[in-house]
Amino acid sequence: MLGKILYPTDFSDVAVKAFQFVKQLRECGVEEVVILHVIDKRSIDALAIYTDRDFLRIEQEWESEVMKQIMPMEEELKGLGFKVKVRIERDVPFTDILKVEEEENVSVIVIGSHGKSNVKEMLLGSVSEKVVRKARKPVLVVKR
């Protein structure tokens, strides 16, 4: 039985497609969805080094933009009868996905096959590939 699912999103086209699958899982007995967005700490560190703007303000603005994108998804899922939990983390995406998998004790992870940086993924391996290899729970990978 799929009681609780983890939906990591980077708001890419494939992540949006994965969200459509998440909504359909209500019919399979899913009761709760954990929406996760990981702000890549490597990007934050780079901003801190290469900008003279107020670093904390940049981080707050970034989190505010993330919440603007998550709120409609949260409301839509609640309207379909899901219990929803939102988590915004700051770390390396695939390690945080695995950490949240354990902390939330999810039944399955629903993730898009490719994120926003396709060239990087082709050369270094994608976040979804690392999650598939290292996750303890089943992973549903949604292709383009």
C-alpha cells in the first residue's frame, strides 16, 4: 500500500509531468504527499563568493520564489484529498532526497527523469539516477 509519497521537484518540465502522476496516485491509496525542493547549497555558496549583494536577502528571495511555485501544487493536492507537507531544504539535492526519504518514512519516491541542467546530467549523472541507485524505497521515474 502506498500511504505516503515523496515528490522532489526542481520545477522542470519533467518534474511537472511527474506531478501529474502524483495526483493520480490518490486512486492507489496514497494519503499523504511530501513536496520537497532542495536549494543546491553549491549554488548558494557560489552566489556568496561572486556577489556583493546581501547574501541572506538573496537566500530569502530564493526561498520566497520557491514557495510561490509550490503553493499552487500544495493547494491542488489538498483539493484532491491529500494531506500535504512541504519541505524546503538546503544541501546537495540527491543526498537531501535520500535524507527526507528516511525521515518521512515514505512508501515511494516520484521523481522526474531529468532536471533543469541536461548537459550536466549527461556528463555527470542525474539526480534521479543517483536516487534510483541509492534509495531504500521504490522510485517511480517519470520520463519526458
